[in-house]
Amino acid sequence: MSVSPLLHEPARLKARLAELPSEPGCYLMRDGEDRVLYIGKAKVLRNRVRSYFQSGSGHGHSPRIRLMVRQVCEIEFIVTDSEAEALALESNLIKQNQPHFNVLLKDDKKYPYLCITWSEAYPRIFITRRRRFRSPLDRFYGPYVDVGLLRRTLGLVKRVFPLRQRPQPLYKDRTCLNFDIGRCPGVCQQKISSEAYHQTLRQVAMVFQGRNDELLDLLNAQMGRYAERLDFESAARVRDQIQGLDTLTADQKMSIGDSSVSRDAIAMASNDRVAAVQLFQMRAGKLVGRLGYMADAAVSGDLGRILQTVIEEHYSQVEGVEIPPELVLQHPLPQQALIADWLSEQRGRRVRLMVPQRQQKADLIELVVRNASYELERAQRSSEQNLLATEDLAQLLDLPNPPRRIEGYDISHIQGSDAVASQVVFIDGLPAKQHYRKYRIQSSTIRSGHSDDFMAMAEIMRRRFRRWASAKAEGADLSALRRTSDSALHTGGMGDWPDVVMIDGGKGQLSAVMEALRELDLHDELVVCSLAKQREEVFLPGAREPLDSEPDQLGVQLLRRLRDEAHRFAVSFHRQQRGERMKRSRLSDIAGLGPRRVRELLAHFRSIDAIQLASVDQIAAAPGMGPALAAAVWDYFHPRDGQPGPTPDAMAPEDGAMADLAP
């Protein structure tokens, strides 16, 4: 038997809040059907939970939390000894219970978003697939289904409106060509005030909110005011913006009947595993945006609940002006009246939710369903392609099951200097970047002028699997450990056993790796192969000839993608290490010159060559420098006979003239 929300029963709410202790711990919010809605932690349970229900405090919460509070019928709590224990407990509880308002949609990161960093004095605007709020003021618009259209739209917006065009200034003390041609307002030199730049970004945001008609009306009125003041140059600039917006809307809009009402249409297509949801934004009868979500159909339950989850996720992230007066739905929602009240509160005016049965609105839903079906088919094809690739790899390597976790390794250096290694991980045929690792080669025999890829690869294998070797040496059953590591609740630190290890290289690298694994007594436990370049041949340990494979078969293509990703990751880390060394070795080797003074010296002279050409007096005039330290810097670049000077590595060219070499 369900109970009423606590907000509807003030006496029961007051009693529940009075029961909460003033100690650290976790709290669980439950609905009328005893399902966990939300799990949180607190340093003081009474104060934290009370803040959800105090009058007036709801305006400080996000729309998602305000919707959650409306449904809370019971509050549970668990007291801990410290806030740190509460943090660990919260993580475990969320993993076990998967609360709706902690999780919401788990697969929506597939699509790109547009981010505007409103928290900054001069906001940046960029496309990203990682929606992580660094500040409550930053906003993400989307997710957008067509990333190509999104890029074209953003490119056109940057031509129509004067926006910062570069993530970093090109020059330190002057503007670049973008300012001269009117593409950028001179953000790097603060030629425009922060308030004025925010105003420009607010107009840009209207484009991605689907409010193009409002923006055009605003710009037309602004152009008229400029003309009345005889400011024809400003009026012409606004006219160009209007023409650019007309071009943008002509490219992306599709007209549909019934132009008197703005509405959003939400529908989906699903199978037994996944649901593809599409949200069409109709404004004045025109399609101005098509957003997409992916949901876990097996976990989410009935179709109406999936649609409700999408609505909660999407409209909790938008401003009230972006919510239309009408939502057209494919299926009725489990809590349709509650969602309608919540949206009306967000918008400030009434919002209708309806499931059409005939005429134009039903045709619109059918159109959305067709688009969702195509998106579902595309997702299925991608999933099936990865499944076929892992099955083909299992057949190629003679494995009993398709490999789930595959690891790839590569080495990168320039003639032994700055030697590094990369570990990349594919899970179910897709990159799992949270499991990537970088290694600096520690062997003293690998140095500038002396490289040994075999030794470097063997070192990485020892470091990667030494925990597993120690566990086996202590008598642990590795097969039991591997089964335990499959559990999401396992926290023993042994959840990283690979089904396949791929080495970038030929028989030489593979032999060195197997010798290292024999030292660890893991050579019979791991499945290891190598992929040689040029002919794309796959080698197994002890085999004189490569496997009978074709370069274009799916399993080999999967290994090639893994190899290329390992190479990219290793080279980027090598370049980073080389750049840091080249900066560090030429100044940080000077006694008494710490990191702060190095930065000040480089900021003053702009380059190391300028420091080398400067006199002692010129160096002493730099911030933070005195006569003694200036003399030490000068002596470093002008060593007398018998005194050490810059090392050969330190004098290496800084422009990366040498090519990156990676086996």
C-alpha cells in the first residue's frame, strides 16, 4: 500500500526530520512504492536532509532535485563515524540500489553536447561528449544527434557573431587577424567588456535553445534603433547577423503543419536491451532541433517510464524559456500529472502533456518514431559489428569465448630519450579510456643514444602484472580472482585481468614479453599475441610463422584499431615528456633557479635563446633575479674551461624537428 509524499503531510514530515541525528552518514529517499529515489551523504544528517524541505530552499535546488522531493514518502539514514566513511558508503549504496535520481540515463554520453562556460568572465563555446559541470553556471545544450550539423551550425554562428575563435591567444600583447576582420571582439586583450561579451553569448544561446524567431525579432528591433540614431555601421553589422541567421534557419529547418503552436514531440523505438529516444523541437511549425537519448530498456522497465526518464533528464538541464507550452508523447507517463505540474512550475506558465490519437499530432509522433527506429538500427549495427569482431578474434586466437577486455601496449621514444609506454584497453570492442595507463621507462640502460624496445616492453609487463604474480606466489587461485573481479561491487583492486594482451611489434617483442611473464610465472595464464606492421601479421608465442589471417578480417581490424590507439597514446605522452624535459633541462639545472623563477625568467625574455644572448645585467633586471643568480645563469650558458654547461639533450631543438619514432 503506497503512502502520500511527505510534502503533503507536514506533521509526518516534521516527525521524520526530528528523528535525524546531527552526525555524519548517508540518507536514502524512498517513494510510495518503497523504491529508492536518491542516495546522498552528509556531514550533519539533520541539517542536510532538512534543507530539502525548508520553505524557500527549493529555489536553490536544481529542477531534478525539486522533482525528486515531490515524490519522497520515506527517509532512511545510516550513521557513520566520519564523513570519509559516509563517502565510501554512499558509493557502495548507489552501486547496489541504482537510485533513479542518482543515475537517470546511463547511456546518453553517446551524443555530443554544446557547452557554454557561463561561469567565466569571457565564456568559451565548444562541442563535447563529456557532460561534467565544473560550475553550476555552465550550461550544456543537447544532446545532438547529428554532430556534423552541430559543427556546421557552430561554425556559422562564429561567422555571424563576433566570438573568441581560439582556445588560447595567438599573441601575448596584441590581437590577431580575427580581430581585424571582425570575427573576434578582441577577448585576449579585453577589447570588449565581460558584460558585453556575455550579452553576445546570450544571443548565441538562443540559437541552440530553438528561439531563432525571438532572436530575429530582437535583432530587427536593434537594427531599427541603430538606424534611428544614424549609426549605419552598427545597423549594417546587425543586418549581416540577420542574414546569417536566415541562412542558418533555411539549412536546418523543416516545415510541418499547424504553425500556431510550439511543441516538443517525444517518441522512441526499442528492443529487449536498448531504447533509442528522439525529441523533436517544433517552434512555430518548424523543426529547429532533433535531440537523442539512449536508455537501458531492460533496467528502465515499461516504455512510459523510459519516456518520463528522458523528460526528467532533458528538462532539468534547460532554462524555463526553452520549455514549450505543449509536449506530445508516444506513450502516457506513469506520473504524467506530476511531470506536467513540474514543467509548468519551471516554465512559469501552463504546460500540457498529451498522447495524440489522430490527425497532425499523431503524424508528428509517427515521424519521430521512424527517426528513432533508424537510430536504433544504427546502434544495433554498431553493436553487432563489435560482437562479430570479438567473435572473429576468438576464433583466430582459438579462445573458448569472445574476449571482453583486450589490452594493447606500445613504446615511444627518440633514439632512447624520453622512453615511455602506453597501455590502452578495449572492452567489448570499444575504447575504455578510464582504464588507459601511461608508463615512464625506468631502466637505466635505456637512455639518449641507446634504445632497447625489447627490454622496455619486458619492463612494462613486469610492472603491469606484478600484483597478479604476487597473488599467485602467495597461493591465490587466479581463476577465482578473475571471477570475483567480474562483480561491480568487488573493491579488492584485482579487477583488471585481460582476456587478450596485444603487443605492437613482431616476434622479437613477443619473445621479450613472454620471458618477462615466465619470470612472473604467468606465461601459462595470459593469452598474448603481437601484431607486426606492414603485413599486419599476427604472431603467437613460440610460433615461427604468423597466423593464417587476412588484414581486412574483423578480428585483425579490431587488433589494428587497438594497435593504432596504443601508438597514438604513447606518442602523445612521449611528446609531453619531451617538451617538459626540454623546458626543464635548460634552466632547472641551474642551482638556485626554482620553478617560479624559471617561469618569471621565460616570461621576461620570451625564449631561452634570448636568455642565452643577454648580459649579466640584463638577466639581473628580470623579476626575482639578483646579481649572484644572474651570474650563475650567464655562466651556465657561457661555461669556462672545465665547467659544466648545457647538456646535449638540453640543447636539442625545441620545435620538435626530429620525427617521433615508435616501434
